[in-house]
Amino acid sequence: MLHFDDVLIHLLGEFGTYQKRCSFLIFLAIIPLGMSMFSVVFIMAETASWCRLPEPSTEWCGNLSTSACKEMVKNLTIPKEMVYDGCDVVETYSQCYRYDVNYDNISLPVDINNSSKVKCDNGYDYDTSQYKSTVPQEFDLVCDKASLVSVAMSLFLVGILLGSVVIGIVIDRVLPESPRWLISVGKMEEAEKIIRNMGTVNGVELPEKISDQSWNPRKQDVDKGVTGRRFVNTLVYTGISMNTSNLGGNDYISAAISAAVEIPAAVLTFFLVELPRLGSRRSMVIMMTFGGCACLVTPFMPTCGNVVWAGILILMLGKMSILMAYNTIIVYANELYPTPLRSSGVGMCSMVGYIGGILSPQFLELQRVWAPLTLLIFGVLSVIAGILILPLPETPGQKLPETMMEGENFGRKRKPNGNGDEQTKGEDQLETSPSSVNLIVEHEKVLQGLDNAI
């Protein structure tokens, strides 16, 4: 039975010119996604607002300039409230109420401090010193409608989910079919044609006959439990990314740092999962628990003053760790699912992850109840998800499972049978090819070597 891993390792090369070209095309398709994701931090930003006031008349203002008169009327007709800004209790204009005064009959000077308050009935004015136009400003998503901001964020992410389906179709038209999948469904001629094309691009001379064997996979329930971890991972990653403007400090610098940490996260992921003492599973445990701990600590760091960057730094390190786990889970899911189920399994895993991302803005709404609540929930979920990764099998140095049986037996402990030989559960019920037996033996040796090393 032909194993595509053998073709890659011994013939084509694991990351040759052909694979680099495909990776570059995928990279180009992802760039707009990254840009649109980070734009949410700015287009959904919430700014200071107050009740819209009528244009002041000359009777009110006298010799004052228009801007000075507007400020005077604002001071007289908009109540002041004491709010906590993360460091101190400060006085600010009420966002949702004004004094109940008749602007048509107003005369100055007048004492309206004891007037009753009413809700804004003529729209809102906004502080545009930092953001000239945002979604909350354009649609008056403040006060009773403030919760609709998170709904708008979720709808934005739903659009990204639907867009990813279109991108997937486009990529399918550009990129060739997976030879591994073609082999798994018995389409050897098509697979061999693509393999030979890969060899030509990579500058590799292939033998005249690569393989003349095929098989039909048996359908079984293969579930490695990575979907729940992907849900939590995407939930927390998206939530932290969208909450950048609420971290304190300069919004633009915070957003730049939030974007910049993704570069070392991608590089470090590659090296960590290749370390014999760590691998994918242990790396994910460390990344998820560290990211969770960062979320648990950040709410209690100051959001203003000279040490505001301490909290931002801790959370950004946490985000980098969560992102590293995010990148690892994508690879890990591909390694766990056998070839016949890999596409649908990874697709389901991604879909569940998208649902986590869509729900993350709703978790951000909990900050209106208690500011630290959202990050505390993110932290607890991340730590729990990290711990639950421990029972999953390790994957470094192993061939990807290509049949349903190999997928079922992947990572299982072997025990002696009645003849004194070792076998895995179900091995006596399924037809075993020589290559799958070698895979199981090699897997056991790798695990034993990792246990001895650690």
C-alpha cells in the first residue's frame, strides 16, 4: 500500500518548490482576512457621547463664539456623572440623559441644576477627536442600543465565515487536489499524475512505477476531541484581538503591538512543535495554560498611569501564546484525522472554531457587568482546555494516518494478546497492511523514546 508520506520523504522532498508555491498562494488569500479582522478594533470603537443639543441662538450666546456658546450650553444642560476610568473616579458628561428643559424658552443665565432628567430624544453628539466615524457613531449604538455593537461584531464574523467558503472554492480552482486524499479513495492514476507534476516542479526524477496498489477505507467513528479545544482557542484569540482598544494606552500602538506579536508567534510555533521534548501536544498544553494565566492576571493590572504597559505586555504575551496554540491545533488536527476523514474532520474543527469567534463579542459584553469578567472567563476556559489536551496522542516524527484503521489505532497503547504478541484494540477485527503495522510499531517507539527523554 502506497503511503504519501513515503513519497514526500524519499522522493519529492517534504517542502520543495511545489509546496512553497501552494503555501504562497494560500498566504495571499489570507492577507485580506487579517486586514479586515484588525479593522474591527477601529471601526467598532466606542467613543464618548452625549445628547445632541439644538443650535444655540444669539439670545443665548451674546458675544460668545459659536463653539464657546455650544460648550456653555452643553455644560448647563447635560448632567455630569462620576465614573471610574480604570485608575481614578472622574467627572464626565452623561451619555444617555439631559436636563428636562425647554430650549425654546431658555434664557441665560439660568439655574437648571435641579431640573429632572430625561433620555436623549434628539440623537447624540460624539467626541470625534480620535475617531472621525465609527459604526456606533453612524448608527447611534449607545445607551439602550450599546449591546448591538457586539451583535454587529458577530455579524461581521459571520460574514468572514461565509466568505471563507467562497475563498475555499476559489482556492480549490487554483490549487490541485490532494494526492494523499486521491490515494485514500483509490484514485491512483490521478494521484500519480499530480505526484509526477510535483516531482517536475521540485526537480526530482521519479521512478517509472510509483505504485499500483489501492484500497477502500472502512468507515469508523474517528474523533480525537480537538474541536472543543479549537472552540475555546478561537473564542479567546478573537476576543483578545477585538478588545485591544479597551486595554488602556494609545489605541493605535496597542493594535500595532497586537498585530506584531503574530509574527514571532508563527515562527516560534514552528520550532516548538519540532522539539523532541515538547511536540504538538505538550506545546499546546503549555501555550493554552500560559495564555489563560495571562488573561487571569491582566484584569488586575492598571489601565492608566506609568505602568499601563505592564498589563498590555502581559496580555499580548498571552495572546501570542494563544495564537501559537491556535496555529498548532490546525496542524495537529490534520495529523490526527486519517486521510478519508481529514478534509471533513478539519473542516468541522474549523467550523466549531468559527462559532467560538462569532460568540466572542457577546462575551465582551460581560465587561459592562464587571470589567474583569470577560478576561477571567477567557482565562479559566483556556486553562481547562489546556489541561484537557493532555490525554490526546503525540504526533512528532510520525506518518499521518492514511486508513481508518490507522486513525483509530493512532496513539493507542498496545497490550499483549493471547499469543504473547502485542496488538491494539480492533487490530484483530480489521485487515492490517504491512505499512500500517510498521506505523503502529514506529509510533510506539517514538512514544517510548519521548517518555525516556522526559
